[in-house]
Amino acid sequence: MVSGRGFVVAVPFGWAVKRAAGEVSAGKGEDVVSVRTAPLQHAYRAVLARGAAKELDERAAEVAHGLHGKATTTCTHCPKIRSKLGAVLTRGYLIRYGDLVQEITFVLVDKREY
């Protein structure tokens, strides 16, 4: 288990863990799991879901463009992620570029983005 401010992530035993300001990552070889956190200007509320999803779609498309790839939405309100803190938005993407695939999941909780 790897944890940081407000999150816990299960990773395979033996993966190397690295910590930096605002980020925790664990990996072995090409396989890496990382969590970055950032403050939100305003607290996330369920009424903001549509606008937030649109903005996250744009951000994922920018990442895909930078990798010369394509982003596909994989989930909204991904069932594996739960919070006891109230309204949560999760939005997942697969970004395919060359022979590689990057999976990104944005999680918005209160005034934090994970």
C-alpha cells in the first residue's frame, strides 16, 4: 500500500516507491502508478459535474495530443473509487500512443484534485 495526503493505492509488492512534492509514484520497469495532487480553486460539488467532465476531457485530449495519441473515456464515477467526504467526481481515460497505453483517472474531492 502506498499512501499520501487523502489517498491510499494498492501496488504490487516489491515496486519501488518515490515521493516528491505533491506526487507519490511506485513502479517496476515500464509499469508505474503515480498520484499527483493539486488544490482546486473551489470545492467540487455534484452540480459542477458536467462542466468539470468537459474540462477534464479537454485536459486528457491535450495529453494525448502531446503524445501523438488518442484519448478514450473509460469511466465516469468509476466504481472502484469511493469517498466518505461527500461529492466526488472520477473520470478515467485510456491514452493510446504507439504500442503504449497510459491510463489516467482524475478524482475531484472537496478542494483537491487527485
